[in-house]
Amino acid sequence: MTPSQNLSGVLSPQACLLTILLLNTVALPAQQKKNEITTPAPLLTRSSSRHETRRFSYGGTVTVIGAPEGSVKIEGWPRNEVEITANIELRAQTEEDLNQLAAVNNFVFDEDLNHLSVLTTGTHDKIFMKRVARDFPKRLLGLPWKIDYNIRVPVLTDLEVTAGRGSINLTGIEGAVQISAAESETQLTLTGGTVSVTVANGRVKLKIPARSWRGSGADIRVAAGEIVLEFAPGFSADIDAEILRVGHIEDTSGALEPRERPGLTPQNIKARAGAGGASFRLTVGAGTVYIKKAVISDK
């Protein structure tokens, strides 16, 4: 019988402790090696800019299908042109990977009579990838990338904007505007048109720096988040606001009068500002609606 065994042939407590220590000592380097292997390598970043101009007459429609992530800024100007500057940011582990991503993550035009479409292409679009990059490496499909669009269009232009995650900013447009986004901080500075906005998660602010609206009005819907309506002193319009689930309406404008039942409540407003006029409907599923007077600069 060895010194490490007792009379029954079982390992002594001292021997058991020694065995456990030996096993832990052997396993430690393997665990360290495993942790070292799973540490992800840092991603390289490549930024590029693309500038395009297209002749375009007043009264046409511009459609923008944005990237899964990235901002969209559109401004009205007095030229018969559409000017597009796109800032593209790609991320990958190697330069070769960045080259492959740059070949597909971009945008294309679809032009028709009085209709110009700016269509984002890339790894997010399965149909596009099957058509033009069937053998594209699957390991690159989920890498982060974005496009920030800066666009100028004629003032009297109809707009259709579909975006993913990112800010949206519209100024100086007086056409029919349709916007949909998954997650966005949307800022609209407008004085007319027919506006429809749907955002799943985020904030929509409509600022009206005028006393009247040239057009039928706006219908703004946010599933979760906030809507802010700011209008100039003396503004005239019919305003409806509703909270569907949880939240409240906060009116600090001092300009609303009940138009019909239920009048002015924390969850539902049917009101008139000034002499009434264009219709503004604000709907939030869960969140807050703010109605306030805009601060108009004299500059």
C-alpha cells in the first residue's frame, strides 16, 4: 500500500487535493488559449464619397431607398436638377474584404419620365446579391456599413423616402412627401404640401415657419417615441392628436380651441388653431405628442 492510499484502497484527502490542483494547472493554459482564439480582430474602415447630378424638371417625383443604416438629408432649391452626394462607409477585417464590399454596397439610378429613383444596393438585398454577386462570401454579409445621403431637388417635387436607421432631414419642399423609417430622428421644416410620415421607433419634428400651410396638411405616425409640432404665432389649421396606448399630449402653444368632442384631453385632441384650415393628424402608439409655438428668427 502506497502512502497516498488508506487501508480501504481509496485515495487519501491529501492525494485528492493534489489531483485537483494538477488538473486545474493543466487545464488553465488551454482555457487561456481558447479565450485568445475567440477575441475578434479590429475592423478596418473605408470612407468614400460619390457625387452625381441629373437634369430634372419641377413637378416630378424623386424616390430614395436608403441603406439599412445612414442619414438622408433633402433640401429644395431653385434649379431644375437633382444633386446627390453620398458618403459611403464600409467596415471589414482586410483591404481585400473592403474591395469586395465596395463592389456591391453603393447606389444606382432608375430613371423614367418625371421620375428619378435613387436605389441603395448592397449586402442587405438578397435579390440583388443573387443577381449580381451569387458567389459573394457569406462571412461578409453581416458586416456593418452605411450611406449618408445629401440631396437637393427642385422645390416643387414629390418625394418618397424609405430608410432604415438614421436621421432624416427635409427642408424647403412643397410637394407630396411620403416617408417611412424603422428607427429615425426625423426633422421636417416645411410650409406646404401633403405629408405622410411613418416611423416605427424614434422622433418626428415638424416645424412650420409660416402662418398658413400651402397644401392639404400632414399625417404623422410614430409607433414608439415622440411627435413634435411647432408652428408660427398666428398659425391656422385643424389639428388632431391621439395616443393609442400609453403616453400623453402636451400642448404649450396656447393657440388651440376644441373643434369637436372629446376636445382637449391628455390622450386625444380635436382642435383648431386660428381660423382652421389644413389638417394635421398626429398619432403615437406609446410616447408623447408635443404641440408648441415655433421660435421664428428675424434673420
